[in-house]
Amino acid sequence: MEILVLNCGSSSVKFALWSAEPLRRLRWGIVERIGLANSRLLVNDAGGEGSNEAVDCSDHRRAVELVLAGIAGRRNHDAGAIAAVGHRVVHGGERFARSARIDEQLLREVERCSELAPLHNPPNLAGIRAARELLPRAVQVAVFDTAFHQSMPPEAYRYPLPAGWYEKYAIRRYGFHGTSHLYVAHRAAALLDRPLEQLRLVTLHIGNGASAAAVAGGKSIDTSMGFTPLEGLVMGTRCGWIDAAVPLWVMRKEGLDAARLDTILNRESGLLGLTGRFSDRREIVQAAAAGDERCQLALAVECRSLRKVIGAYAALMGGLDAVIFTAGVGENSPEIRAGALRQLDFLGIRLDGERNRQAVGGAHELCISSPGSRVQVWVVPTDEERVIAEDTLAQVTGRFDRAGFRYSFSR
Ligand code: ADP
């Protein structure tokens, strides 16, 4: 039995084929530039073989066809072996606190959530429709980015705005990257060799987009992204937390419309805005080391936002057992990790400089706190696809609690 995991974005489809028992990644890759010139299909396999070819790909249905062709490759692959397809779905609104089998009703509800995630949910839905058509016998499962954060209490998710906005438009904090926060929290419990139910964790997913979560007793009780992924930490090109009056002020001053402002806050702000040049942390770290003052400031602003969120979440949880770094920056940048943890000795955090420097490349889980540190700090490479595969398999077998299924989405 095999499980196919699909992550459909607006112009790409990432995929991974897993054998079910034991769960093992067999083939994975991406269809790039869907609906654009020079589309490509890249495939890797566990045996170390790879391919990279030019393809014609006008839409998501064609992309899923290409995925199936890529999986088959030169082998005699039987598409009938794919028992289930797990789909990443970005926004599940307030309706989905766990993964679910896809049926007509679920599709209608995800469609309704498209208004909340107009860039993400429509391609997710296109992928689901294509997979249902092309693999009609496979069980289809949706795994939501927002689901893990549905455990937040109202005082975490409600904004101090007119109550009618929540009632009419469901304007509230949802949070994103939930699958990643869930995965690293479960790994942290295994690495600390303590029950997740007893742990207070701050998980930091820092990539181009970045979010933090306070995970107490295995549940997300607060997170930094909000109604949209624009809120919270300083990101590559997104502003994160700012005074809401600032965009209104600039709008009036420069006569900008909402669409232009949306672009500025999402694509021209954050580290790119501060440096005027870079959103890639590698370039910023390098330029800062070479004396570029804008890049030095940008790093200081980013690290300060991380430090603030760690302190705030420790306060919310009444203490802290571990801090977990993940995603592109979290797994690779000793400088940003050190900056995020600076002066946090009072919380019981002591970084081991040498271990921190060694934790690059994202290949291993590594403890980077010193042996005497009361709070452990870990770098844990994220694996959202594995969670999607496990949750999907659990839906097929109906076995949600046997060893190996560590995730709570499906329960
Ligand atoms: P996305 O949010 O697009 O999934 P990723 O999780 O892949 O992002 O993270 C991308 C970020 O990771 C980029 O800003 C990149 O600079 C950063 N990154 C990757 N390797 C390093 C490194 N060695 N040092 C610093 N930053 C790195």
C-alpha cells in the first residue's frame, strides 16, 4: 500500500510517494511553473536517482498527471497501489481541528474558507479535484495548516476589534504552519524523553515566512500568525507586528489603494524592507558581517522579535521546558538562533556556542543548549509531509493509536 502526499501551491505542486508499512519516502519532487513558460518536473527517489525535465503544464490537473507519470518513471508502477492521497490544505477556518476524509461536504466547506485564504485554498482545491478524478479509488484526506492551532482559547484568538467582525466575518487569529509546529513538538517530547502532556514548549518555524507557537501539554495555546500569515514575527518580506495605524497613515499620505498596500506589507516589507536589498538570511548575515549597517539592523530587529515572543510565551505558559528551532533559517542559521536566545539566561536558557555552530544543513536533530541549561534548546528539521502521510494512513486503516502514529490530528 502506498500513500501520495500533495502540496499544491498557485504555481507548483510538491509531491511525495510513501510506502505505508513501515512509512518510508519512496519518491518525491515538484512540478514547477504551472501555467507559465518553461514548466519543469523534478523527481528524486530513495535510491538516489533523479530526473529534471521540461514539461508542458497548463493547470493543476495536468500537474497531477505529471506527478503520477513522474512517480512511475521507467518503473512499472501500478497507480492502483496508491491507497490514499493526503492533501495539504492551508485554511480550514474554525471548522477543522483535525485532518478529515474528503467528501462533497468537506469540499464545500474548504471552498467557503477560500475567502480567508484566496491565494492558497483555490490551488489546494484544484489539486484535490484532479486527484479525485485521476485516482478515483484512492481515499482522499485533507490535512490543514490551521488545525493544530484550533486548540487556542478565545482569549488567544479573539482580536480587540468590534465583536460583529468576528460574528459576521470570522475575523480572528487562526495561525499557520500548524503541521510543522505539531511535528516538532512531538519530536521534542521524544528527544527530551518526556510525555508531551507535561511539556511547555516554544516552537519557532523560521523560513521566509515565520511563526512561533506556545505549545503547552501538546496543545497550541497561542501563535504569532493571525487572521493571515502577515502577522507576528519579522519575516523575509512580510512586516509582522506593526501599529495598524501605519498603513492607514501611508495610504492617505501617498494615495495608495488597498491592493498596493497589500503588496507592500506582504512582499516589500520585513527584512527586504529594512535592508532594501535582501530577504534571504544568508545574504543578510554575510553583508552584516561585512559591515553593512542596514543588514545589521535588520538582523537585530528579527532577533529581537524572536526574543520577545519566547519571553511572552514563557509567561503565558508559566514556565518553559524547551525551545525548538525549525525550517530554513531555524535549521541553518547559528547567528539568528544565538541572537534569538541572547540574554535569556534568566529563563534558564544557556546556549552551547559550539553545538549551535554545528547545527546546519537540516540533516539531523541536535541539542544546542549546554548540558547545564535548565531549558533545552533543539534544532529539529521539520517534516510536514510525514505528518500528512501518517494522518492519511490513519484515515485509511482506521488505526489512530497504534505505535507509529504519534500525531493527534486524526483522533
Ligand atoms: P519557506 O518559508 O519559503 O518554506 P524555508 O523554510 O525554505 O522557507 O526557508 C528559507 C529561508 O531559509 C531563506 O531566507 C534562507 O536564507 C534561509 N536559509 C537557508 N539556509 C541558510 C543558512 N545557511 N543560513 C541562513 N539562512 C539560511
